[in-house]
Amino acid sequence: MSTNLKDLLRTADLSKADIELLLDTAAKFAKNPLRSKKALAKKTVAIYMTKSSTRTRLASETAVAHLGGTPIFLRGDELQIGRGETISDTAKIISGFCSALIVRTFAQSDVDELGKYASVPVINALTDDDHPTQLLADWLTIRENFGKDIKNRKFVYVGDGNNVANAWLIMGATMGAHTVVATPAGKWAPKTAIVEHANKIAQKSGAKIEVLTDVRVAATGASVIYTDVWMSMGDSESDRAEKMSALKPFMVTPELMSLTATDCIFMHCLPAHRGEEVSAEVIDGPRSVVWRQAFHRRTTIQALLYHLTKGDLKGNV
Ligand code: CP
Ligand code: NVA
């Protein structure tokens, strides 16, 4: 084992080769969930969450079980960390009992600190800034629909410039894709640092990055239209009315979908709010791949646990 990637703390940690390996393995786990049923035998994986989750928790617990291990779910308010124990002490204790830590919380810096002090792999299962495991499921779903040749295809995210939008930009840049994010200007646009980072990756990968405010220009000719909730976990309720009104033109409707390529798919990480970011006709319609996308949360987290605990990923060094 060389100096390989220990943790998946952010989407940008993964190289294209790492992503290809993870997607190949996940595709195998999709066909046969129990093909590596002893990989984590007699081992435990901690899943620590301070935010709600349906898919990521189910996918993570199921993935660990399919690898022969035991998941231990830890709620933030039940740990001593909620009473002031330090992140570094918590990371050391978890490392003494578990073979990996999957964590969902608010601050990216908390996940970074867990990664620094844990001797076992730490996986970011969503922060305010990023959602790397989601993007693995998304790109496996994209690959199932379009294959590996993504030339002349446009991958478009519309809506709030949130954690998923950030991850969309970075993942698309790494994959060498024509990656578009369309959001309202200003407060709900992706941060400059993220766009600069995506452009830096794109210079090497050959990706084309576009950050737009015109949703119709973005959607025209798209192969994927992706959206996410307008109010993320942790967003300030005092912003709700202003945010809903700014985002209204970004709702994915049949009319917006009519501007896309004929084989365009609709994607959403879920949970969805029908009538806000997407109309029911689109998310429940024939172009929607959201259920397959959700299915791949398990296959990709399973692949990630499998390879990360074996030290197979090289990272972006
Ligand atoms: N997509 C996703 O992360 O869903 P959950 O919040 O339900 O885990
Ligand atoms: N942007 C959303 C994603 C949920 C999976 C949130 O952070 O709440």
C-alpha cells in the first residue's frame, strides 16, 4: 500500500481514475450486492450524523451490511461531542472501535478535523459545502444512460448554488465534462472560490465550466437537467421568502425540459419538493431517473468503503 487517499473529505479529493474505479466496482455491486460479503467481516463502521438523512443513512448501513460488517449509527446529540468533548478525541475513540467513519454535519472544517485525527478512513456524507458520495451515485446513473463518451453532452444543474451545486461543478470538472450551473445572481450563486477551483481542474481535464443566470440558455440542448431543494438543511428560515422568489424562474417544468436534447434525463438528489424546484410531471415523468439515482447511493457507498478501506484510491496528488 503506497501513500494513497485515506479519506473522502470533499469531491475534489478524487481523481478521474479513482472515480472510474469506484463506478466500475459500484456497477458490479449493483448486479451482485454480496460479491464481497467478507470485505468488512467482523468489522464495524461508524455513521455519525448531526443532520437528517433518509437515503444516505439507509445506503450506508446497507452497504456496510453487504460487505459483511456492522454499521453503528451515532446521532450527534447522543455523543459526548454534544457536551463539549473535542472532535480530535472523538476521532481517536471512533478509530479504536471502527474501521471507517461516515459523517454528515454542517461545517466542512469539522469533517476535515475528523479526517485529520482519525486513523481510519473518514467519508463526507454531506456538509454545508459538499456532497461527494451523492455525486458518485449521480455519475454512475449518468454513465448507465449515456455510456463513457460524454463528448458533445451538456450536464446542467439549475437552482440553488448549494453543496450539491458545488459538488456538481467539481465532479463535472474532474470528469472532463461540459458542466453548467444556473442560479440566481448574487446570494445564491456558487461561491467564487468553488468556480475558480472547478476552472483550475478543467484546465487539466479539458472540461468546460459555465456558471449562468439564464436558466433557459442553460437548459438548451442539455443531456442532464439536475436540481435540488431550494432550502437546504441549515439554511436560515429568515431567507425563505426572498430565496423562494429569486429561485422561482429556476423551477424545472415540462416547458424547461422541452428545450433540452431529445434524450435528456432529469436528475434530483432527493428529497424533492414538488411544485417548488420541480413540477410533479417532470420528477414523476418518463425522463426522470431519480429512483435509479437513489438506488446507486448504496452501490457507490459500498464501492467507496470497499476501496477506501483497502487503500486503493490514489487521490488528486
Ligand atoms: N440525497 C441525500 O443525501 O438524501 P438524504 O438527505 O435522505 O440522505
Ligand atoms: N442541498 C440539500 C441536499 C440534501 C441531500 C441539503 O443540504 O439539505
